[in-house]
Amino acid sequence: MTTPAFTAIDHAMMARALRLAERGAYTTRPNPMVGCVVAHGDDVVGEGFHVRRGGPHAEVVALAAAGDRARGATAYVTLEPCAHTGSTPPCVDALLAAGVSRVVAAMRDPFPQVDGRGFERLAAAGVDVASGLLEAQARQLNRGFLSRVERGRPWVRVKLAMSLDGRTAAADGDSKWISGEASRADVHRWRARAGAILTASGTVLADDPALTVRFDDDTLFVPPLRVVLDAGLATTHRGRVREGDAPTLYLHAPDARPPRDLDIARRAVAVQDGRLDLHAVMATLGELQINEVHVEAGASLCGGLLKAGLVDEIVLYVAPVLLGEEARPLFDGLDLHTMGERIGLETLETRQVGADLRLILRPRASGTA
């Protein structure tokens, strides 16, 4: 592999490939989002992205569009081309057959069946290979896939809506609606890119959520798995969470008794201190090839996830309303008493969504303010 010396054209083409890759955000899982641009200099001769599992990969789509013009061209791809046969043939074979002279990748693919083998095969065949162009952006795009492959668990995003005084529900438990219509529409885009939408039995009982993706247009998406944490399987006979086309999975304690008159998808997970072990929950979802988990739940589960160090990202909608001191908080169970115990959050993005303010936050590493 050559030492990267990327030009302005290289940067522009990889940025284009990343934009293409993102078009598969709602459909590719559990596969990563990948985009590819085939070009001679600044002349694009083919481009494409991976749409869904089992379909052609981005390189194959782009090479088909390029045809004979791919010979001698540079292929810009957002992830290392695969060198193994999965549900489709190796992309390395397609690149070599097309006669490209150079491959520029944003990053190495850590998936064990790839992990450098694609680069090695291309280089052995005389193709000029370079990697690392816009790698940070590529990692951000596929943070869920990378989390599952590298950490053995999904990327966990917690969605919350609160009043200006930091409350998520009124004192009587009513939470509809703190945020405005524009924010609620925005949430469906976050749901659509997740492999699973996670909630707890308490939320099912209190709010009766459907946890489905609903768009006003014909946006293509794969319905996420709805996951209910219900230690005793107490909510299986009620709630909209089992209605519609989206699948539903109940995670429960090993000693729970399943309902005899209801066929449900379920899996037992370990219990710790009388509650479902949240680390075991995430390991189970990782085994199910879930890349991103989108959490919509009450303060107990959200607090438990944060305390366990399992929250990677918080999407917080702040509405210009006040609910008072008796209203419900964002997180329960954190047991913080001093400034030294505070949990630091990094603000990644601030955006106006209708009348609300949307913040994207990430917990800081332990020990940082």
C-alpha cells in the first residue's frame, strides 16, 4: 500500500462517495453503508452505493455504471473492498476484472473476513492502493457497524425530549407532547437508521408506544426491530408495540414464564441486582447483528444505561416549556451528590427543529469535565 499523498481531487471524490454511502442509511443494515466513485481525474465515469443486504455492493454498482471506462481509473470507496464471498462475490475480483489502476479507501474494514485482505489482494495484483482519506468521516458514518464489530455491541443512542427546566413528563406522568411536531417528525429519521428501537415494560404500560417508523413520503426503509425489556413478560398481551409490520422481540429474565396463548419472539438474558443485565442486553443485540440501538424509554432505563457506560450518544430535544419541580427527570438512579461526581457531556451539534432545540451529545470519557 502506498503512503497516502491525497490531492484536492481525491478529497472531492471521497466526499462524494461518502454522500452516496449515506443514502443507504435506512436500508443497508446489518451491512455497513458504502459508497464508490470511479473517476479519471475529476471526470466521474461511474458511481453507486450499497442499498441493502444481499444486493450488489457499491463497487459493483459503480463499475457497472462505468463500463469500459473503468479501465485505468481510480476507484474511491468509503470502506476497504471485500475479498471474501458472502451473499455476493468479492468486490476485489470486480475491481481487478474492470482494470482499475488505483483504489483509494477511506478506511480499513475491521470485519474479520476482510481486515486488510482486500488491500493485500489488490496490491499483489499491481493496483496502487491508498487508505485513510476522510477516515474520521467514514468512521462516523458507520459508527454502528464498527461498534458491533470492534466492541461486540451496538452503538447506543438515547432519544429524550425535555422542558427548559429539564423534565421529561408532567407530574402525573403525561409526556404527550413536550416537543413539537417538527421534532417528532425528526425522530422518525433517527428511528429509521437504527437496527433496533429499545424500550422497557414501564414505557409500554405508561405510554403504549407503537415504536414504528412513519414517513409522509415514499422514503425507503427497513422496519427496525422493536425490543422490549420485560423481565417477567408482563406486557406481552397489551400495547401497540406488537402491531404492524415491524418485528418485536422481548428480552426477559431466565425464569420468566412465557404466555401459553401467544406466539412471541423472545430471548432470555442474565439478571443482575434484580434487573436485566444491560451489558448482557447489548451483547445479545450485537449477536443479532444490530448495529445501532435507538432508545426511547423512561428515566429508569435511560439512567441505567448511562450509569453502565452504555450510552454513546444522546439526541435531546429541548422544548420552550416549563413543567415544574414535581415533573419527571431525564435520568433516574445516577446517585450523584457532588460536582466531582458529575457526568460530562460533549455537545456535537446544536440545531433548531421547529420551535425546539435539538442537541446531539456524547458522554465524555471518565474523569473529564
